[in-house]
Amino acid sequence: MVEEQVQVIGYPAAGPAEVWAVAKDFCDGWHPAVDQIRAERDARGTLIRAFTVKGEGTLYREQLTYRSDSDRSLAYSHLEGIAGVERYAARLAISPGKNGGSVVEWSARLTAPAERATAVAAGTKAIFEQGIAALAANAERATAPALRSSADEALVPLEEVIIDGRPQLALTVTPPKEGPLVLFLHGIGGGRTNWRPQLHAVAPHMRAAALDLRGYGASTLGPEQSTIEDYCADILSVADALGADRIVLCGLSYGSWIATSFAMRHPDRLAGLVLSGGCTGMSEASPQERDAFRQSREAPLNDGRTPADFAPAVVDILASPNAGEDVRGTLLASMSAIPASTYRDALFCFTHPTERFDFSRLTMPVLMMTGEYDRLAPPAEIRGIAGRIAELAPRASVRFEVISGAGHVCNVERPAAYNAILTEFLSEIPQ
């Protein structure tokens, strides 16, 4: 087998937003070589385009493996149609060019028998060149969709549900609906009330619930120090109590680490995974880094202070530079409501991870989001993790987005932008 690489670069006069508005539709027939095309989804909800080429009868199928509207890029892999090809992975990226124009880079890496590799590479190059020319021609007719504001979402009745036990678990739940349950998991300085705009946005599509983690809000701590296994057991308890066979976990920061930990243990229970402002937590930090992190945050507790005492300093880190007083007030209230014992319990669990994640275990659609001004989970870091997942988990499709103008708690600061991306992702998950 021989490996070949193909790269074609073009320079459309249209701007990146206009070009991406055409290119991002993975199953549209904008490419001039395409005769007929249709969208398919496998059992996991992964998007596949099945198409024929003009003058041929061969059916080609390609799977979307990565997408980012923020970065204007997508990646896909070949499933069938090109004879003899063992591996074929391609990437399309659009960036700003000169004088308001764009730079389009279309590349592929393929592995094929020596007698076929050169011909496949040449054919790929020709297809890419035709495609870039078509993007330039079609970009003028493209318009970017407007985001809905949170005010556009119809408010639904929300119910408080208490699951008795040790610990007691408290939830805010939307009305029953067929299909998977979307379960929101807050950060170490938050609570389930932070997810109210998302509950209202998701309710028309799926049933949703926001959980107070152990010790937060109306949930109680367990009899012993909380572990990641305890949190995973709580998620299963919630799913059972609400009659959900499959769930979509949507986490923020600490909640993202818990959600990913659950995905490592129970991938078959997940219809989707949404990770906001985090993923790996402290699982890739050294023991010294973990101890330093925990000790720095426990120091005020050891001095007799409570989270309410140091909440203003924490909000300064969490919020974006332009966060309004309403956002800062919400973050301040969440942090101030946390008991010292709960904060200490969560810190200990967070800084004692039991594993380094094996992303190859992920088999479900994954959406990763972070705020433009997130100091704790900056876009470059989360973009890198999204790329690793896309590479290591071929059965998962990955989408990465940056929430413009937001800090760490991006769902609170920019709910309209966050909800628009979230609901689009959920709409693509099989019911």
C-alpha cells in the first residue's frame, strides 16, 4: 500500500462567511461533479452523504467526522465507492484572504495499492479544483442564518423532581417527550438554575433535565467523599427515574469532565455528548499540578472563609471582559450559594481523577463549545482536544464551536448563541 497526499488551495473573491455558508452543507449538491446526492444517518446519528457522479453509476458514501462553524472547517472520511482505497481522510478549511476575499484549502491523505494510488490522487486533485471553483461561483448567493434570541424560545412549565436516597438528588425537568433525555451538568461553581435558558430552548425538541450535583442546591452530599463513580451512578439513577434508555449529557466545566467520565464507562447509554468549557479536567495534569490546584482553592476554606466570601474574585475569572451586571450577578449568586463542605468535596474529586481518557471509546456525536474569552478552557486548548477526539474516535462525529464574546460559563453569558448551536446539534440526533 502507498500513501498519497493531495492539497489544493484557491482564493475566491467572496468573504469567508459567504464561502462557508455554501461549503458547510455537507449534503448539498453544490459540487458540479455531483449528479444525485442524499443525506443518510447511521444508528449513532453520524451524517453520511451518499452520491453519484455525472457520467458514472458508482455510489460513493462519505462520513462527516468533524465540523466547526467557528473555524469554518470540516473533515470527512471515505466509506465506499473508490475501488482499492484502504483509507481516505479529507479536510476543507476556509480562512480570510486579501481584500476581503477567502483562502480555501482542500486536502486529503489516502492509502491505496501502488498501482491505484497515483490515479486516485490525480482524480481527487481534479475534484478539489472543480469544487473550489464552484464555491467561489456559488458564494454570492449564500446568506448566513440568523441566530434566534433566547426570547424567541417559548417558555415551557418546569417541574422540580426530587429523587430520594443517599444522596438526595434534585432536578428541574421539562415535560415528558419521546426520545433521549438531555441531562445538564453544571460546573464546580454553579447549579442547575444556570441551565434554565437551555431547558426552555431544548424542550420543544427533547425532554430535558438539569441536575444539582451532590451537595449543590437541593441535592445532598453522600455519606462519604464523592467519587467519579458516584457521579456516574447518579446519572444512571436520574435516567432510570425519568424512564430514559438513552441520554445526551451536556456538561459545563466540571460537568464536562463528569460527562466524559460517564462516556468512558457507558458509551452505549449516550445518544450524544456536549462538552462546554472543558473535557479532560485534571486527568492530564501531573500530581504536582493537581495538588497545587486543590491547595490554592482550599486555602480560603482552611482560613474559615466560605465560597460566598471569595465569589467576587472567582466571577472575575469566569466572566468575559464585557460581561454585564446581570451575568455577573447570576454567576455571583451561584458561587455564593455553595456550602463550603460541597466545594471542598468537589475539589477533592476533581483533583483525584482515576484515569486518562481513552477517546477511542467514544461512539456518539460530540459537540464541544467554549467561550471566546474562556481563561480556564481557552479555544486553542478545546480545539486541540476536539481534533484528538476526531482522530482517535472514528465512530464519533465531532463539532467544535467558539461562543463569541463569552467567558467560561458560556451558556449563561451568551444563551442565544449557545442555544442555537445546541438545538441544531440535538436536531441531528436520531429519536
